[in-house]
Amino acid sequence: MSLWTAKPLRYAPVLLAVGLLVTACGGGDGSEAITAALALAAPLQLKSTGKAIFVIEPSEAGSQAALRETILQEVAPQLAADARVERLVVSLPADEEAAKPAVASAVEVYGEPTDLRALAAELETSLGDSARLNAYLVNERLPRRHEQIWPDGTPSPGVRMMALMVRNSELSREEFDAYWRDTHTPIALSHTVAVLNYSQNTVLENLTDESDPIDGIVGEQFASPGYSRDRMLKHPVQFVRGILSGRRFIDLGKARTMLMIETVVVSGAGAR
């Protein structure tokens, strides 16, 4: 039976849960965003083929405020100065006052896979008991990428939705990745409230023993925090279509979603 011919009430709990997730997304329709951010760019051209994402969380005794300070003052500068790092992107919650954000931080590091494994081990030792490191070697796809016309170290225009995803239990890892790539991507890119930058990251390997088990990490850049409200209220058919597609390959009940501010610390555009 087609999803579209199934009884709508069957999906009411799912739609309600997603609706609760977007209630914090205020703001306008994105018309005030920097127009140039809409310009699409060619795929990244980096020497290295590897990428890791470090999801760093406060320790049981730590705080989100202290973690933010640690990332900005210690973790990011140290990684930016490391010759093994070709590109570095840091995302922190848009709500700086959030005490327990669903995603506390995301540090994306590009380099050789062997170097990324070493960096994860070194960072875990450096953080010690002050924070908890979830580290993943990922395969990144960029179905859409906007052109960076702002300097490194400057927050990217708009807001970034990031989600840590667990696959639908009915799917294998290969089926999860194939559906995301081949079926969901065209749907995600068809919304009237458009995504400006779309990073799909399929987890290949956990780089720390204590890393939470997840299957994918998505990063979507939008012109304003009101994107989700506008998608749901102004274009409900597109919104429901996207949610139903997501439900096919993601366990929505286990997804952790957060609005973030992205900063490209090292773009990789110049020689190191």
C-alpha cells in the first residue's frame, strides 16, 4: 500500500512529534538572508579523501557553557593549527543559553583517514573527564553546496539544522544509505523553502569505544531559523512528503536534532 493511500491518522504521532521539534524555530521566511549565499558552488576539491565528525558533549559534571568555551578556545584553535587537518568546520547550538541541547557540538574535520583516527584518540585523551567524545569516520556527500564568500572564522549566514540519525531497523546499512542518496535527496531538494547547503554523512566507523551508535549525520543550512515553521505551515504537502520519506529510512524517535550556527574555521581553499 502506498504511503499516500494509507490512513492519515496512522502518521499523526509522527507528525505531532516533528511539529514539537520545530516550535522553537521562530523568525521570518529568509528574505533578509545574504543573497549571495544562494549561489551554488562546485563540489569540494580537497587533497584528502577522509572526513570525521566529532560530537563533543559535556561530561556528567560539566556544563554546556563550559563546553562551548573549551571548543572555541582550545579544541578549534588546536585543530586549525594541526597540519593534518585540511578543512575544519565547527557548529554550536544557535541558542547559546541552552543548558542541555540535543546536539551539544559538531566538529567536522577533513584529512587522511589514518590521521583522523589519530586525532580522535588524541582529542579523547586531551578532553579527559571534562567532556565526552563521540567520534565518527564518515562518507560525505554534498548534493547542494553554497559558495563561501565570507572569510574563514566568520559564522555562515542563516542557521544549520543538524541531526544524528539512527536507521530504520528494517533496513541494512547499505539500504539506509541507498534510500537516503537515491530517493530522499530529490525530495529534500524539491522544497520551496530551499536548503542552501546539504551535507549527508554516512557513518563508516566509530572512532571511540564510547561513541553512541548512529548511522548518519545530516547538516542542512537554511536562510533563517523560521525555515521549519515555514515548510510546515506554508507548504504542508511538501512538508508531509518529506516527513513520510524520512520515516522510511530513519527511526524518527531516536533522532537528535538541533539548530546550530556553523563556522568554517579552515576552508581548505588555500595552501596550508
